[in-house]
Amino acid sequence: MERQPEFAHRMSSKTIKIVDGAGNPVAGTEVTIRHTNHKFLFGCGIFDAIQVANKNVPADRLAFLEEKLDLFLDVFNSATLPFYWARFEPEQGKPLTQELKAAARWLKDRNVTVKGHPLVWHTLTAPWLLDLSNEEILKAQLARIERDVTDFEGLIDTWDVINEVVIMPIFDKYDNGITRISKELGRVGIIKEMFAKTRQCNPGATLLLNDFNTSINYEILIDGCLNAGVPIDAIGIQSHQHQGYWGREKLEEVLERFSHFGLPIHFTENTLTSGHIMPPEIDDLNDYQIPEWPSTPEFEERQAREVEEMYTILFKNPRVEAITTWNFSDEGAWLGAPAGLVRKDNTPKPSYEVLKKRIKGDWSTNVTGRTDEDGIITFEGFLGDYDLICGEKKVSFTVEKDAELERLVLLAEGM
Amino acid sequence: MERQPEFAHRMSSKTIKIVDGAGNPVAGTEVTIRHTNHKFLFGCGIFDAIQVANKNVPADRLAFLEEKLDLFLDVFNSATLPFYWARFEPEQGKPLTQELKAAARWLKDRNVTVKGHPLVWHTLTAPWLLDLSNEEILKAQLARIERDVTDFEGLIDTWDVINEVVIMPIFDKYDNGITRISKELGRVGIIKEMFAKTRQCNPGATLLLNDFNTSINYEILIDGCLNAGVPIDAIGIQSHQHQGYWGREKLEEVLERFSHFGLPIHFTENTLTSGHIMPPEIDDLNDYQIPEWPSTPEFEERQAREVEEMYTILFKNPRVEAITTWNFSDEGAWLGAPAGLVRKDNTPKPSYEVLKKRIKGDWSTNVTGRTDEDGIITFEGFLGDYDLICGEKKVSFTVEKDAELERLVLLAEGM
């Protein structure tokens, strides 16, 4: 395999000693080493998993969605599931826990890491909060975190704890319970409370702060949170680029500014459309309502180029540990934008193909080699999970940074 | 005296029982009550106090400066003295401690509360920091705080601890030691260290964070600092309005946003000029360099109206505890602007007169009354220090919020 020095931080050298069931070296034997899963999280918002897992749609619709999810599973190892309070618990006390659990389990069974999004947000929060006092809203929000984080522990161990706090207390499009309590607690105050509760309910979870605001506001907010002892595990950055690709310069500038904290960075909600660009004068993306936003061949080529460049820049940056394309498909995409990697009819766009080529090809490690007389083989591979196959036999292992020599016992497959 | 309900938070009712040296009530006697000092801090930047106190200028110049300071003392009870590191200690190890001490003492002897400005700032910081490593810069900065805050304790118990932190780590006009360490420590990190050191060296001092940025950036920064336990005693807001008076709406909006923290607010650096308005396209005020910026009669009237409105709005707001006009005189004013309340020749502008009328007249309490048969007199007055005069005799007292009846012993003046 060609050396890729720009991805050195994503790779490690691995030395394996292969022995048989009796402990004897498997010497001078050809083995195939296959990368089965990236350590890096390549994700999508994949809300359709709920219907697929619960099989609560007509058979033809189910088949269509299963086809879509197969395309997703062919490339991605990470998924975001929706926990918008307004939809998850439209009637107080009747959360969709079982439906979401089925979806999370369906994904987990297929080796997909699942993130819940979000636990706290002023948009799409429970409308029935409006009938409560601020004290009761806070209590309800903390109880919601406790219930859901506990219920999903083991299935979902990554959470967007709180979403869009920069604007939260000054959000003025409509009244909502979360803006009310954020005004009272302050930005750092509400983040602190919500992280403390989430951490308490799932001590091992990966907890994110997430925002679309990538200005100095968000930097100062993170700085304040960290100094106030908020246990942020990763910085979530949204990048809905309906108004045009940020480009290399802005992307690298954002990465540079948010790298100072020394925390992992997750690109949590990435959008690059294969349609026309939303006019720059639109301030709130939600205000752009058009009847049709077609995907066109020309713009699909542009999307593919932008997706490839952006993913490459992010994958090269050692701080970045996850990239999530927000809409896997144009079907049901936010704002009706052609934001997916596949079209409404599930046909893959060039952006899907280019990502697949990168993620499963160029950035993946699949080698064939021969063990030496001691049964040892060394290779350099991208971090993650691997299968080693030797004839009918297979053994799994992991490539991590700075690993020691690992002794693998080769047994007949299925043993 | 007319009731001024909009200033109720600045006033208190006071009941005094006056007795003579033998403890007998001074009954049915006319007394005069004179407001000698406001609790509210009406201040100016008054750097000329250094030359006046040290008498290190020619006699005619000294007389001119003394005249200026007399005008200052006629109205104001608070002064800001300069501690810009580049000027205070141009050569490492040779600080102007004695000169500044003389100035602070001169002011204190005249009942003026003195603030030191600033202990940490990227602009006008010591140029010799550039020769040091970041570790050494931090050490030098902390040592500077320790030395100066300790040296001035009792003379200066109010400090702008750190100035303009929002821009500090991204300040790119020129390299300087403080921007260097602020990049490394982060905004909240550097604030935290500097406040901790200042507090340690003068536990009873009033410590300010100060900024010209009044946007959401500064709000989030303060929020982070308070959640991180930084002991901020008052929020400092600069208001250099060379580009035009903010006006009531913006002023009230800023007050509203910065009131959420529950901390006192100090308007630390106020400028309203009596000249033409600086063009709005100037981003950094320092970039506006013109040979002459005259004070004109027409603009002096405008300045007087603006000063009167702004001071009234601020004095009405219960959170505000101090207003400092940055340049008392046009002579030597920042950017050469006609920013003073007096002209270059010490003649008072209408803004001076209007402020004097407010501070020493409308917002001051001077009453004459008669004690009752028990020697008791009650009045309502603005908070602060008072003299009670009865014939040849005088006694001092203070009006504070929610005070009990106070027993004053009237003795011959001078006893």
C-alpha cells in the first residue's frame, strides 16, 4: 500500500504473531487483512432507521427504505438519530422510547455508532413546556435527560447534549420553554447543568456541545465552559452550506480557531447541496421556502468536488474525529434542499461514489502478505477494526496508535 | 427639596438626633445639611494629577494645571490614573511608583476615589516583554500586578484588572507580549489568572473587567468568567462615542443586556465630543488621524445635551455605580478629539456646566431645617457624605440605604 504521510495520524504500524489453536506459529503462510471498520466516525443523519427497525410502514415503502439503508451501511459507520423533544414526546409522559431503541439497536447490530441529537434545544422542544413555570421547565428538562440517557445507555453513548446555545437566550422567533430558562440560567449556566446531568446518567458517554455559530462567540462560550469545568468531550460544529461551500480557507480557519481547546472536533451536521445556491441575503436558512429545489447533473458534479475536498481537509486534520453528512438522501432533506448523497429515488449521486471511494478505498487498508518463520506479519493501516483471513479461518483485531505486538490465535471460522 | 422618584435608589431618608457635648438634645435649632460627597462615582481620567502632585513642570504650567484640577475637583469625586505598562515601567525595574503614588495621594487627600487603569492590556504593554518567553512574560505580568497592587493599597483600591480581552488574543496590529500569552491561556484563562493575583494582593479592592466591545461577545465572556469563579466586582463598559452618541435606545439596550449578571456596571471611559463626528466607516478609532479637530459652539451645545441625557439615563439605572468621562480637557485628549468638558485653555464648555448643575445641584442635597424638641431632624438625601452645620459647629455623617436613627454629637468646629 502506498504511504500517505498526510494521514499518518490516522494510521499505525501493526505487528501480529499468528499462532494456531495449539500455540504453534502459522509460519510462511499467506494471509489477507481487511479493514472492517474505521476508528474515525463517518456518519449521516439517518432517521429512516426508525421505520426500518420498527417495520411500521407498508412493505413497498419498507423495501425502499431498506435499500436506502443498505447504501448507507456500505459506506458509513456512524449515525445520528433524532431526539427532538417535540417529536420524541409530543404528549408529556408518552415518549417514543421503544421506537428509538429499536432503531438504535438495529444500527448497533450493524456496527454503527449511534449519536442522539439533541437533548436540549430551543427549537422543536416540547410545546407543553410553555404551560410550566421556569422552575418546572428546568425540572422537566433534567428529568428528560435522566430518563433518555439512562434508557439508551449502551445503545447510544454519544449525545449532542445542548444545541445552539449562542442564540438560545436571544432567540426571538417564538416563545419556548428552553429560551425562557436559558435567559435565567445564562448560557454557561444552562450548559453546565445539562452536561452535569448527562454525565451523571452516563459517565462513559461522549458529550458534545453543538452550534452553527462558528464565530468568536462560540469560541468564547467554549472557553468559558471549559474554565467553568463543563465536561465537554468534543466540540460540535454545524456546517450547513446551503449558501455555498465554505472553501478551503474558511474551513482551515475554523479548524485552526477551534483547535486551540485541545478537544476533538466533530463536524456534526454537514450540508453541501447538489442544487443552486441559496441567496446570501437569507439570514436564517429556515426563511428560504421554495416549491422545488432540484438536483442537477452540473451541481451534482460540484457537490462531489466539494464533498471530496472538504472530507479530505477534515480527515487530514488530527483534531477532527467525526464528520456527519446531515441528510443521506434528498428525500425529506431539511429545507427541501438536494442535500443528500443519494437522490430521492435512492440512486447514488457522484458525491456518494466519491465518498465511498475515499472511505472504503483510499482511506481503508486491505493487504495480502505472508507471515515469516515465526508467524509474524507487520503492516501499516488506518486505525480501526480488522479481520485477518487465512484460508477458511478468520480472526478479528484492532489497529490502534502505538500498539504492542499482538498475538492472535487463528481458529476455524465460526469456532 | 423636590421628590425625585426616578432616583429613589440613589437616596435614603435619614433621621438624626443631635446632642451637645454634655449629651443634651440640641432642640428647636436651625441646622444646615450639606452634601459633601456622592456615594456614586462621578469620575474623569485625570492624568495631569501626576504633574501637579509632583510639581515637576515649570511654574506657569503648574499654575495652569492646578487651575484645571480645581475645575475637576469642583464637580468630580473619582479619578482614573494611568498605569500603562509601557509608560509606567519603560525600562524594566524602574517603575514610576513614586510619581504615581504622589498623584494618588494628592487625589485621595482631596476626597477623590482613585482607580488604576489598567494592570493588563495588550496595547501600551511593556515593549521589553517581546524579548521574553511566554512563561517569562506571564511571570513578569503577575509580578507587576503583585508589586503595583501592593504598593498602592490604601491609595488605589479600584483596578481595571484587564482591558479589552475580547480582542486580545486576535489583536493583529503588532506583536506584543500580552497577546502572546492570551493566545496560550485563552481569554477566560488569562482573566482568571490576573484576577486571582490582584485579589490576592488586595483582597478588599474593587476589581473590574473592562472592554469597548459591548456585543454578545463580551456578554458571553463575562458569563464564562463568572461561571469559572472569577471574582469580578464590576463590569467596565467603555463608551468612546467619537462616531456619534449611542442614543437612548442603544444605551438602554446595553444596560439591559449587562444587567443580567447582577453586578454593578461602571461606565469607565466615556467620550462625547464637541466636534464633528468621526466617519462611521472607521473601524478602529485609532486609524482616524487628522491635523485639527476643533471644538465649535454648535457642537458644544450638542455635547452638553448628549452628556446630560446620557448621565441622566445612567444615574437613573440602579446597576450603574460609576461614570468616568475619559478626557476632562481637550488638551491632550485621545485622538486629538475635542472630547473634554473643558477646552484647551481650561474654559468650561456647556457640558461642564450642565454636569456641575446636575452633580452638585439637582442630584445633591442641601437643606436647612429645625430640630424638634428632642433634637431630632429627618430629611431625604442622595447617598454619600454630609456635613451638618449649626452656628459655629459642624459634624459629619453619611447617608446610606436603610440606615437607623443616628446620634450625632455637635461640638465646636475644629474640636
